[in-house]
Amino acid sequence: MRIRWVVLALATVMLAACGGAETAEGDNRTESPQATAAPTTVTGRCEKVSSALLNAIAQGLTVTGGGTLRNGYAVKSKDFAEVYMVAADIQGVGAEGDSDIGVWATNSLDGAGLILAVDGRAKEFSDWGHGDTTDANITQSSDGVSEAKECASR
């Protein structure tokens, strides 16, 4: 009986914590730096990323006239100890639609870690170092890339 009360109390605390936080339903544009909350699991292995991380990645964008990122999602790769694949929709000159999804790798979801371009879009529209030229050899076929891209495409 005591175990039930402990489980019920923990569930109540967890529900209260979840109910108090509001999240934006829109995109995750880099113009909204106040939204720097920790990532929230959305579906499967995907986590919505913070504006802080999108801002960090966007600092390396090479889109003419500046660019932004929106709808960013991360997936922790099973191929590496501490690598997250981050996919986001690139917005700017030459990347105006919904299908310009780039994928970068990072070792930190708060934007303070190493960032590497993984797929063709990330390499084309940013000047981040290429993951496939590192000793880790992070490529488009690495675990988490396709999952993150799928989540960012929704």
C-alpha cells in the first residue's frame, strides 16, 4: 500500500510539473531568443530543440542576407557516446520553402558545444566543419540523421 502512495505522489508531482510549462506551438525561429527552455520530447526519439541551440547553429549560416532556422529537432545518435543529430528548416534567400532541412551534429543541446554540418543542405548553407572529415566520421547514414530530418519535416 505504501508503494502505491509513493507512486501516486510521484505521478502527481510529474503531472504538475508538466502542466505548468507552456510551449510555443509555432516554429522555432531564431528570432525568439527568449524561448531557451530545455528540449521537450515530442515523438519517438525526437526532441524539440531550444532557440539557444538554433541560434548557435544559425551563427554559421551562409544564406545571403542572413538566415534563420525553424522547427528544430534533435535525436541522440546511437552510433556515438554524446552526439545529437539536429535537423532544422533553413529560411533565407535560396531557402524559402519548407523542404530545406539541414542536419548538424552537436555534443551539447544548449548551443555551447561543437557543431558540425552533416548533410548536403547543412554543408551548402553553413560554414560549419563537415562531420565526415573528422575522426568520428559523422555522415548522413549515421544513426539519428534520418529520424531528426523526418521530425523537422513535419
